[in-house]
Amino acid sequence: MKLSKAQYDEIAQFLGHVQPTRQSLRKLKEKFPSQSQSTLLSIFSQEYQKQIKRTHAKHHTAEAAETYYQRYLNGVMKNAAAPVLLELANEVDFAPSLMARIVLERFLQEREQAIPSKTLINSMLRDPSQIPDGVLANQVYQCTVNDCCYGPLVDCIKHAIGHEHEVLLREMLLEKNLSFIAEDQLRAKGYDKTPDFILEVPVAVEGHIIHWIESKASFGDESSHQAYLQDQFWSYWNRFGPGLVIYWYGFIEELDCHRERGILLKDCFPTDIVTLRHSMAQR
Amino acid sequence: MAAVLELLLREEVAVGAVLRWLRQGPGHRPAEVTGLVSLSLLQKDFVPFLLNFLREQTSQILTNGPSTPAKTPNSKAHGSQRTGSERRAGHRRSSQKASLGSFLTATPEALPARRGRRKGGSAVSTSGRQVPRDLGRSLAEEEDGKNDSPSWSGGRRKRSEVPLVSARSPPSQLNLNNLEEFPPMGAASGWTNKSKPSRRINPTPVSAERPLSKPKTCFTSTPVSQSPAARFSSGSNLEAFSTVQEGNLTSVISSSLQEEREMLKKERYGLSMMVIGLLILNIHLYYLIFSLPENLVPNIFLELFFVLQLLTSKGTSTAEEEEESDLEVNERKKGTLKFLAENERIASFSPTLHERLRQAYESSTAKVSLLLPCSVQSVSFQPETDNRSNFPSDRAFHIFKKQRDIFYELLREWEDNHEKTGWDFERVLGNKIRAMMAHLSATCNHSHFARLFQKQLIQMCKGPVGGGASWGDTPDQDVLNMLGPDNLSRLKRLQERFVVPQSIRGPCPPPSFPGCQQFFRDFILSAGSYQFNQHLVDSLCLKILELDGLTLVEHEHSDGEADMDEQDEKKRFTVVLLSLRLLAKFLGFLVFLPYRTVEQPTRDLQDSAVALRNQTLPVLDVLKLLRQSIRDHRSILTVPWIVEFLSLADHIAPFLDYYRKVFCLLLLMVLSEDKEMSFLNKLLILAVLGWLFQVESPVSFPSFSHQDSVPLVDQQLLYTCCPYLGELRKLLASFVAGSGAKNGGFIRKITPTAAESLAPKTSVTQRKLQVELEQAFFHNQPPSLRRTVEFVAERVGSNCVKHIKATLVAELVQRAEVMLQDKVKEEDANHDKLLEEVCAHLYEEGAQALIKGREFCKKKGPEAVRVLLPEETSAAVLNSAEDIAVELATEKACGWLSANIAALIKREVKATFNRMLKVPGLPLPSEDALELRRDCPPGCQHRAPFPSQIINEIKDVLCVAVGPRDEGEVIDHDWLECLLGRLSQTLRCRKFMCPTSEQQLAKCTVELASLLGESVMIIKSNPTYGLLKLLLSVWKEDFGAPVPVQLMFSRKNIASLTLANKGSLVCIHLLQDFLKELEMLSRVFTSEHRIEEPRTNPRELTRQSLGTVTAQS
């Protein structure tokens, strides 16, 4: 679903300062009933991430970590069953999963007398049963489950969505008889940057020739699109020529401004496809 | 001079006679030109004089462009000439350099003697012949490389009899005794060193009134008697043009004059009849000059330009302006040739010329339209040259990945902004480029970048580019576009060009970097990196040699495919020629860059620089290439790019021994004639050489053995602007390029890699015989057969290697993977050693590659040959062709394989191994594949909910279960049951499932079960127990991945259970059955899949936890 910049701004403004909870999400859906849930969730997640990026630093000072840890200890001392960490995160406007990470890190540091490795922390966040303290494990789990923008569960969902849309796209390409090389094949050949699909025989979409297709199971807002352009789309262009990006959850339509130069945006699989004639004959 | 003209105008001498007089030299005294005899010494100066006269006469009516430079008599003293040119130096770039003339002055002592001899003037004609002979000889002996002397000292000259163009067929050799073959211009050298810096000969004898008063009688009367036997044709070229006989020349003129007069009346032209008459003379003069082997004027294009100006001029009438701009549009749009071809005035002046032009135009359009725009504007990534294995380290590879992106980022920035006012390349991009260079240096990636840079240069600056408005907006592009088919974007671009005034470059512009070339030039300058430049030079040289090596092959007009071939080859030739010119220009730029100076160095500096630089070898042996090209009759390809290369020479370079030889050889090409060369080929060569010498040498060639003989003296370099000629030249270049195949096409010669023959070694004589037989076989077959066989051999051989890679090697790598997987776990082994061991196992089997390779070639070669050869090919020929193709392909493939198979296996295994090591957490690939290979149930419609959807929903349930809950928030039992049902569906359809999704689902459902167990205790309801049973079955039946059921009894969940439940022991007993089943399931999962962390037996854990619960209650 394409949104105009104005429509998008309205949603973003509404999201202004919200907590990443299922309750906030529910409110958002009520406010914008015409938009698809996935689009709203995607925008919600992106807006929240922007907010976190802005405030990230202040939560990551040693003093802040100490404060949070002490508050956690005091909280569970009083009532271990209460959602201590989750409430703390909400109170200081920080993502619960990230709050859990800070406190876990601090906890391990004290216990092991050393700064724990990132891998260990990540592994414990993914599987809190590895946390040597049952109470903390439950607190951490509560945070990660309740966070709808960060955390291993959300990451996994995003990954799954991405994978599913790639599969969908692959199906559509097969259905249209467009032969392609997929990312894993490309990587095996040693390509340094790999779009999801490279078309073995280029086609024209809405009059523009494309050589590759990238599937993005998210909403294309300005900042994410800029980042993708920089890290991925231009790199693909630099190697393979013009291509198509599908933002399955829509994008701000003003961003589709590089068509002439060779980056096309769509929010669905295109219908206007022209193929090379002799390859049609082969069918 | 004036006297001759006057004779002509007074009709005392016929035009034809004058032309004959001009052509035949002073020794010739035909009866009809008796009036000219006394003037014979002036003969050679007549042409420049006439041209100047024309310019003078027409200067006022030429409103449609800049003025062309006037001719100066060739016998000017170079000393004063130089002063003249230096005076103008401020106005042009290349005048700052040393002139070709001055570098030649610096040479030999012996020359003055020769000059003296000529000055004697007694044997004018023989000394005239002497010029090329001397030239040829000196060049010939330079060529044999034994003469190291920097000078052309006559004393040291070896009397080598090797002619310059020794390898050429006899008719095209310089025939020193044939009067027809050498220019008569230098023959009469009675003209002494009259210093005359002025560009004009004093025109006084022709009075200003005369032209106005005399025209009618002058041009309308019948011509004087013409000798039908006039020996007009001197070569094949001329024959092509001999439709215009001298006998009817004047009648053509007079009849066309009638028409012209009518035209004039109608259109109220401001031209005087005199001017028209002279114009006609001029046209015919040039018309003849083109066809003359002697090429009286080196830069014919300046003259052509002048004629064109006359043709398109409209006098001063403002009423005509509208029409004029129409004309302009016409010209631009259709190309100069078409314009010429359609120009009715030309038609009325000379029907034959018109016909000729029309034909030329028509034959030119068809082929260029083949050049379709290409949509890709970046250089594509090619694994063979660009993947990790081409880099020494991961770091180098990743840094280059970034460099590539930065390069294009810079390019886009430039494209978007460079035309904006105030945008400065160095200021905006300079530091970024230098940072990039620093990175490249740090990782030794220069060669990769140089290749990318060079490829992008060709991509953007040469080839036809469609789409993007400002990409590839180069002069060559103009030509291609103009001749191309009607195409909206092109028309649009053309329109834009009318709106935006084109930069005016004049008929003889200095070398420049138009359009996108500017980016590349500025990039090189801003980078200022020695390493980069060196690598770029290497890369350019390689590419130039490759392109220059394309072979010109005679066309077989006998077979029907010739047309098709011809077109293809013309197209390819055009592309190759344009690429070469581009690359050579950049090579010249780089090679001479370190020596560039703003000011012309003083004589002393110059001498010492010459002495110094004479010691070093040139980067690219252009002299050798030029000689080869002349020998092989390929100068049409080579000369144009060498000219581009030399046009960027610094002040000193032309004085160096090496480059002096190159210049001399080129000059000789202007003077000599290759009768076999097609008209337009020759025209191109003359055009570019004319340009080069204009740019390089504003002065005469005083010491060039015979300075008087060379009429390119003191051409002015910088002319005021005129886009027409630039376009004319470009057009002709393209056009000529296109018709290069007229007397010989170009095909790529494919030389199969000469691998050591793997065939059983037969005796040398036998092999030799086989080779001879093979040659003999091809000898009487059409060349296309050989090309096909070589092509097939090349491709099949190459594909064979790829096939072996994809089959045998891939298989071996898979096996290696399994071996490595086991061993890497056994011990924390030395990875390198492990790799060596595993590979050693495989090398033996790698020997299979040769057998399989041979099989492949034997199967594929004949298939391909059969498809590619015409059907009527006889069986015997076909069989032989197949055999040869197979043999060549096998040789190529097996030669490569036997040398490289081990390295290939090792490389591939290593890459796989590295990939394996990089993903330690994830299940190993084979395991992964095993799971993914699980198929959907038969008839699956793939309609199940997406895994992400189910994870999301379970997450929501977990949220509520884990809390905190909203007021009255509960989990609906039925809904949960439904969710578990959908979970089962999702797990059964494998289409959208990926390992991480499934693992997450397993984990989440275990958590859910754990929480349900808790709630069983809280709610004490049997239905929840039912849900647990349902989950159990899903775990058992639907999951492909191991379910971490043991997590139910993790510390966390026990803690949670303990916290939540302070009583109700009873409920726990409800779970007993469940736990029993769970234990079994757990055993199944642990035996099927290795579980990293040994965990306590669930039953025990349960007991423990129950104990804890009991204790606490």
C-alpha cells in the first residue's frame, strides 16, 4: 500500500511517544482502520526504533545501568512475581528487551567479575532458561515476550516474514516463467553483494528494464529506504544494473523517484511485465 | 598566382586544364595551358592561393559559421612562421606545445644538404620524387631497429632496401618512380624562403571589380577544346570518380550555373556570380582532390568545411534566417551526410557528386541503427574476476566491495551536480577520491579498481547509451544517435541540444574530454595516485592491444551470408574503433601527464629533457603497432587511436627519438597512397591525421627531409568555432568506420588457448602433417567454417571446464564437506592441516576430470558444429569440422584442467569450509538440507497460515500468560485450541517454513506448555489438560525440528511455577500422564538430535520440582 508523505506523517505523528506494547498497537489499529495491520505494525516498529536510537545513549551509561540494576534488585526483593523489569522499562521510556539486556549484563558482570561476552548475553536473551537466576530469567522473558519492537522473538518474526515473502516472490517468478538466480546461489558463486533474485533474462516492468528484484517485508519509510539505497540498492545497481524493490507493506510514494536511473519501487508483484520475445517463445 | 586565376577567370584557360596543370607538375606542358607555362614555378602555390582568394571573396557572405583558416603557400620559411604561430599561442592550447616542425628542426645535419640540392631546382621533378624515397628509406632503417642514433644522419644511414611497407603487396608499395603516386607539391621548389607570416597571399592582381564584371563571359562560354585522351585517372580511386570528365566539367559547371542563376534570382541571394563560380571551382577542386592519390591538402576537412559553409550560406538577407535555422535543424538531425546528400544545390552543381553522396548516406544509415541502446550503465559484477578468490584477503575483498560502491556514488554525485554553477570537482570529490586511493593502497586493490575504472569508462563514454539523459553524451554518441532510428529519447536529447548551445569546438578543436570523459579525467587528476595511474596504464594498454589485435578478414562475397556478416562486422568495427580511440586518449593523457608543462620549455630545458627521456622505453610500443598495422593493411583501425594517443603528447615528447619516428611514419601515410584502401577508409585516416598535424604542428617541417614538399605548413591550429565540421568529422569517422568492411571486414580472431596437447604423443612429423592437413582442410572452405570451428572449440572448451566444476568438483566438495564436518568436531584440529588432508584424498579422483572433460567435448562439440554450419554442408566436411572442433576443445579444456584441477578443488573446498566455520551456531548445512527436504503432505495447497503469523499469535498468548495482564484479560480456551490447530497446519506445509521459524515455534510452544501447566494448576480445569495433550501430538507429529521439551523444567520455569503456585498439589497429579509421555518424547528428540548441553532427565527434574513445590506448600 503506497502512502503519500502526508498520510505517513499523520501516522508517525500519532505514534510520537508510545510504548512498544500490544496495547499501543491496538490503539493504532483503531485510529487508522483503513491501513493494513502489517503496514501499521511495520511503521510502528520503525518509528519506535527511531525513538530508541535517539535516546539509546542515555540508557547505556554505567550510572544508568547501575541505577536500573539496583531498582530491579529492590523490586524483586519486594515481589519477585511482579513485572519489575517491564515496568521499569516503561517508566523510563526504554524498550523492555533492551532494558532486560542492560540488567542481565550488569547481573552477569557482578556474578562473573568480568564483562560478559555479547554472544553469551544474546544466547541468554534467546533462551532465558540459561540464565543462572530463575527470577531474573522470568523477568527477562517477560520483557522479551512483551516487547513488540525489539528482542529475539520479534527478530525471529521479522526474519520469518522476510523469508515468507521471498518464498512468495519466488513462487510468482516461477509462475511467470522468469528464470532467476537466487541469493544463496549468488553467494555460492562469490558475489559480494546479492539481491534476493537476479533475473537471468532481464524484463521490463512498467517500461523500465530490471535485472534484479529485492523483496522487503517492511514499510519503506524515508530513513529505512535511504539506508537500503546506500547499503543495498545502489550496490546492486552498481553491479547488476537497474532493478526492482518490492516493499510488501507499502512505501512513501514520493520515494519512488529513481525510476529513470534504475531503481523501481512497488508494493506488490508487478503486473506490467514485458519479456524478451524469444524467451517467451521458449515456453 | 593571381595571374593564373585571372587567366582562369578570363576563360583563357579551362578549369580542367588548370586542374591538370595542378596535378601533373611543372614538367608537363599541355598545349591548352600554354598560358600557364610561364607560371609553372608557382604551380604548387596555386591551391593555397586560390583557397585564400575564395575565403577573401566569400568572407562577407559566410554568416553561418566561423571562418576556416586560410592556406599558406607551403614554401614559407619556418623561422618567421614560427614567430607567427607563437604570437597566436595564447589563443590555443596545443599551440603551447612544441610543434611538430620544431621537433624536426632539432635533427640532422645531413638534411640541409639535401635541401640545398632541391633548391637547385634544375631537376625539379626528380628531386620531388626524392622526398618519399628518402622518407621511406629513413623509416625503413629506423624500423630495423639497428640505428640507435637519435638523429637521422645521412652519413650513418644504412642502405637498406627494405621498403617502408615491405610486407605490402607490390601494387601498393611506394613506387618511387611512378609520378602518379607521389605528390607533385614539393616538386617545384623554386619558391624561396620568403618569410611571410601573413595568412594570405597578396591578392592584388585580381581587382575587386573584375569578379563582378566578368562572370558571365567567364563561365557561360563553351570550354576550350579538351583532349579526350587526357590522362586523368591515375589510380583506382580516381576511376571511381571519373564520371566527371574533364571534357564535360566546364559544361556541367555552365549548365549548373544556369540553374544557379535562376535559383539566385528566386532566392535573392547576395552572392555575386563570381563567388558562385569560384565556389563551383572549389567544389570540383576538392572533389578531385579527394580522388587524387596525391592529396594536395592534408586537412581536407578544413576545406570541405569551407565548401559546406559556402553551400549553406544565405548571404546577408535576414529574411532567410528562418530557413537557415530549418536547414540547421535538418543538418543536425539527419547528419551532415544526409544533409549533403539532400542538398539540392549540390545536386544542381554536380549531379554525380550528389549521387555519390546520396549513396554514401544510404549505405551509412542501415548499419548504425543496429547499435541499440544498452540499459545497463554500470559494470557488471563477474565472479571470475571479482569474487573473493581474486583477492588476497577477506579484508581486501570487503574493502574493494566498498570502493566499488563509493566509485559509483561519486559518479552519481558528479552526474547530478557537475553542471550546477559553483560545483567544483576537486572541492567536492577530491578528498573522497583520495581517501579511496588510500584504502586501495592499503589493500593493494589498485588493479581491480583500475579494471573497473576502465570498463566504466568504456561503458559510459563510448557505447550507445539509452535512457539516462546526460549519460554518454559524447561526440561519438552524437553521431550514433543521429544516424540511429527515430527514437523518442534521442529526439528529445537532440531537442535539448538545440536549447542548450553546444560548446563550440571548431573544425579543428584541440583534444578534449567531452561529456562523461570529463569525470574520468578529473578523477585521475584529483586522485593523483601514482599506483592507480600505473595500474590504469597497464589496464588500458592491455585492452588497447586486445582490441587492436582484432583481425581484418577478407569478405567472401560469394556466399549469401556476407551481408549479414558484413553488417555485424561493421557494427563491431565501429564499436571497437570508438573504444580504442577513447582508451588511447586516456592512455596518452596518463602517459604524458607527468611531463605536462604550461609553458613551452626553453631550448636548453628541452634538450636536456630529450636526452633524459630518450633513455626510457615507451609504455606502449605504438611504433611497432603502427608498422604492423601498415604491413597488415589494418591502419584504418590503428591510426585513429594512435592519433588520439599522440594528440595528448607533452611539449617534449615529439622531440624524442621514438615518437619522432611515429610522427614521421604517420606523415608518410598522409603522403603515400594505399590504392587498395577504400575511399572512405582513406578519408578517415586523412581526417584524423590532418587533425593531428593541425593540432601538433602549426609550422612547417623544415628538416623533414624536404620541407617544401609538405603542404601542411603553418596551418593555423585554433579556429573559431563551428560545430558543423566537428559533426562532419565525427559523422565521417563513424560512417567510415561503418563502411570499413567494404574491402575487408573485421572479425575477431579466436585463437584457442594453446594448451599442451593431451593427446597421446605422436611423432613430431605426424603431428605436423596433421596440422598441415587441418590447414589444408580449411583452405578451400569458406572462412566462416573456420570461424565456426574455432568458436565452437573455444566455447565448448570453456563450458567443459564449467561443467566439470559444476559436476565432478561439486560432488567432491560435498564429500569433503561431510569429511570435514566429522573431523572438525572430533578435535579442535588444525584447520589448515585438516583441509590439506581432505583435499589430498580428493586429488586422485580429480584425475577423472580429464576423462569426463573429454567425454563432454566429444558430446557437445559436434552438436554445436552441426547447429552452426549450413545444412548443405557435406557429411565429410561436417565430420572433419566436428573432429577438429572436438580436438581443439578437448585440448583447451583438458589442458586447463590437468594444470588446475587440484587448485580448483582446493579452492572450492576451502571456500566451503570457511562458510562452514562461519556459521557455528546454526545447524550444519547437510542437516539443514535434511529438514528442508521434508515435503508438504500430498495435495498441500500451501494455504496454511504463515509461520510468522503463528509465532506472532503465540507471542500474544505468551504476553497474556506471562503478564502483566489488562483488566479482565484472559486466554480463551477455544481460541487457543484453534491456534494449536493452525499451528499444526502451518507445520505440515513446508513451503514457507524456514529453520529459524520452526525452532522458534518449538521454543514458544514449550514455553506455552509450561505456562499451561502452570495454569492447569491455577484454573484446575481439565480442558487445559486437553490442550497440553494436543500440543504433545503436534510436537510428535508435526515438528521436523527437535522440540526442546526439557526447557519445561528449566530453572526459570520451575522458579515461575514456584512463584505462581503456592498450593494445589492435586492438580499436579493431573499432569502425571502428560509427563510420562513427555519423557518418552524427550528421549526420542535426544537420540535423534544431538543436544549440546546434557540436561537432567525430565522425570527427575519433575520429581525435583514437585518436591520443591511440595516443600514450599
